[in-house]
Amino acid sequence: MRQVKLGLWGAEVSELCFGSLAVSPLQGRLTETEGVNVLRYALEQGVNWIDTAEIYDNYKQIASAIKGYPDVLIVSKTYAVSAKEMRLSLEKARTALNRETLDFFLLHEQESALTLRGHAEAWEELMRAKERGIVRWIGISTHAVAGVRAGALQPGLDVIHPILNYQGLGIVDGNLQDMLAAISFASELGIGIYAMKIFGGGHLTHDPKKAVDFVRSIPGVQAMALGMSSREEVDYNLLLLSGKDIPTSLQDKVRHRERKLYIADWCQGCGRCLEACPQGALHLSETVAVVDPEACILCGYCGRVCPHFCLKIV
Ligand code: SF4
Ligand code: SF4
């Protein structure tokens, strides 16, 4: 698999990063063991880094998967605001992943300079952790153009994980051109960039080659995280990235698996999921939550706030 360097001073990694949201309890598609098996299969095929987050709640799963793979790099993310919360997040990750040193640690879903200012204490603590050798590279993930621009100017930042796909789906504050300009700005500063949601949360899977080729064509974007929840999806993505033909039988198994957000009929209409959706894809109709499938990128973030466990990606 193609190896890349993340930015001017970043890690050497495979072009494909395993997006582990797809195997995590947050999305609830697989059991923990099934997820471990898919992760291990991808590592055996040469994927050498895994993207997770504290809210995915799958550190234990990843710790099992990476046994025997000490060189696999892990990215995690936190919503920590204060220094104390950041310390707790770092310790939780170190303990649960059984790693003295964390590879990448990011602030999750930073939307703008304002959001980053609100997390200033946590960021400073993260920089101290980097100085002390507890973390090797630090950064942010974002669905926003302003997040990329602000992240690029954040002191000590090494890596940005932005949303990027050829239709600009899921960008919360601008269009594709705005995002490309922001990415170009960040990459000129030497920052490593790996893209998320390159298939637009499932909306662009009808032409996966176009989706991959687009991301590869953007100067300054070195890698991409793809969610995978089966061995077939791992095989499919590896063939896709290698430019080899994908057997029709494999295409049939993978490409036509439409996914959607399922909202259980016991929804109480409390509205908490609406606030948690970064895409504004949910609204209340009468007294139940309703999703706009065109706007939903299947991130699963709404599911974690529902007190009645109504929301699931199926
Ligand atoms: S509705 Fe839920 S899964 Fe869809 S984009 Fe919003 S938070 Fe993500
Ligand atoms: S959080 Fe759950 S109960 Fe509340 S509106 Fe959303 S789906 Fe319904």
C-alpha cells in the first residue's frame, strides 16, 4: 500500500487510515469481537493506522486489535474544554489503549477560531503533553472551512482531519471551493491533512473511484480515513486505492449496501439529537425526530445523546 508522509514533519503512514467509527459501539453495526476481526484483517493487509475518538467508545476494541502490532499508529480525539478534561482524556486513552505514548491526539469537531478559543485551556494542556512526550502529534478534526483555517494557525498543530469530498457534502459553513482554499492554506504551512467522509456519508458511493481520485488530486491532502465494517469492505477499499479491478461479486456485496439513520418509533421528541447534529439534518415533526437523508452524513453523533437509544445507523 502507498505510504505517505503527513505534512512536512509528520508521521509516515499508509494512505488509507482505518476509520473505526464504523466498527464502534456508537454505530452499533457489529459486536466488539466482529469489529476486532475486521480491524485485524485490515492491519494484516498493511493498513497501519486507525482513527478513533473518545466518544466512539472503542479503545478496548482497538487495544485487542493492535495486539502484536506495536507499530500501528492510533489517532484519537476529545471534546475536552478544560486542562483537567484534557488530562483525563489523555489518561483514559493511554490506559485503555495500553500505550505509554499516544501517537495522535486531536480536538474533536472544531468549527472555528471561536471554538478553538473556547478549548484554549485543553489545547495548552495538549501542547504540554506533547512537550513531555505523552503525545507525538496534535491537531483537530473539523467539518468546517473556518475550522481548517483556524487550525492552521493554532500553535503547535501538526495535523488536520477535515471533511472533504467532491461535492462538498457535509461542510457546515461554506462550499467545496472554500474548503479547498482553506486546505491549501493549511498545507502551505506544512500541516498534515487526512480527509474524512470522502464518500459523503454514503451519498457518493455510486462512483467510488471518482471520490478517491478527487481526494488524491488535492495537493496537500496526503491520506484518507475510510470507515470499514467488513472484510469485504477492506478488500474493496484496498483494490480501489491500488487502481486494480474490483470483481463484480465484491462490488455487489459492498457498493449496494445502502445505509441510513434509523429512528425508533419510541422517540420522545425531546430534541436533544437535533442539537447534536453538526449537519442540521434532524428536525421535529409533531413530536418525533425526523432525518433528512440528503443532509445526513451518517456520522452517528446524534445517537450518543439520545436518552432512549432511538438512533442507529443501519
Ligand atoms: S442525523 Fe445523526 S448521523 Fe446524520 S448527520 Fe446528523 S448527527 Fe450525523
Ligand atoms: S434524542 Fe432520542 S428521544 Fe430525543 S428527539 Fe432525538 S431520537 Fe427522539
